[in-house]
Amino acid sequence: MDAQKVDMYLMANAKYFQGHHVNYIRERLLLLDDSKWGMIQSVDLKDPTTVLVVSLLAGGLGIDRFMIGDTGLGVGKLLTCGGLGIWAIVDWFLIMDATRQKNMEKLQQYL
């Protein structure tokens, strides 16, 4: 794949991934065929900042976990009112990294 196209993709989407994953993603994208480029661009990446805001406002209901695809944890938070608030507060510090990790897992399906 074209290096310029890959670099533009990473500049636009770097905030969706952890810093140490960006070089790995670049290397893998450079090895891909151009035929897979459309699928890579159509991967639905979640914005970690948006998920953090949702976590601050409605984390006790598990909506943040439902957003990133952690349905089991979302149900757990919903049924326990965010672990009586403790789990919701802990997620304020963990949800951005969890979102970036889920984005990486989605992208790896195509790499």
C-alpha cells in the first residue's frame, strides 16, 4: 500500500489507538493490498474522549461499556448501579485505554 496514504490515515486516526500500537499499525498497513483499503477505512472506531464524557455522565448505567462493545460489563454496571458508584469512578480512569484497545481489536480483524 502507498506510504503516503497510510501516513494520512494514521494522522487522522492516531487518537483512536494507544501510542505503542501506531508503528505496528503502520507496518501492517504498508504490507496490505490496495483491495483491502476500503475495508480499513470503514472500520467503526470509537472516540475515546466521547466515551469518557459518556462515562462521566452515565457511567453508572454502563452505557460507556455498551458503546465500546463490552456488553457483559455494561450489564454488570447497569445491574449494580456502577458497582455502587465505585466501578463507575474506576472506569473514569480506565475507559479511554479500554476504548483504544477495542479499536485495535477491531482493526486487527482486517490486518
